Amino acid sequence: MFGPTLILRKPRTSEMALSNQVKESISMALDNLRDALAFAARAEHPITIHTISDILMRLESLECMDELMDKFDKAQARTKDSH
């Protein structure tokens, strides 16, 4: 009936950036998923290939969003300092 409602709030400092440990784990997961995708492309059902590809895309976009949020935070801090 109703569409999703976004509740926007300022993230806590601990929520702002991915930690190095999380970044490393995501990087290792991406490497393993790429290997899995290479093997799956040879013998698995298309839905399996699609699902692995979807997970890869989401993890890669998570890394990009982290970089984007870092840039946004830095720009916001500069704006705040100039006032």
C-alpha cells in the first residue's frame, strides 16, 4: 500500500567509514566471488551466475559509497570550518 519511508539521521562517528578490517574482508570476499563466478560461468545455472554477479556488484558499490561518503564528510567539514 504505502511506499518505503526513509528516516534520515546524522550517522554516528563510528558509522561513518568502513574500518580497515572490514575493507580487507570485503576485498578478500570480492576476490573469492570473482573466482566462484569464473567457475560458475562454465557449469552452473544462470540464476547462480546472476546471484554471484549481484553480490559482487553490491560489494563493489559498498566500497564506492564509502569513498563517496568520505569525500562528502570532508567537504562538509570544510564548509563547517569556513563559517
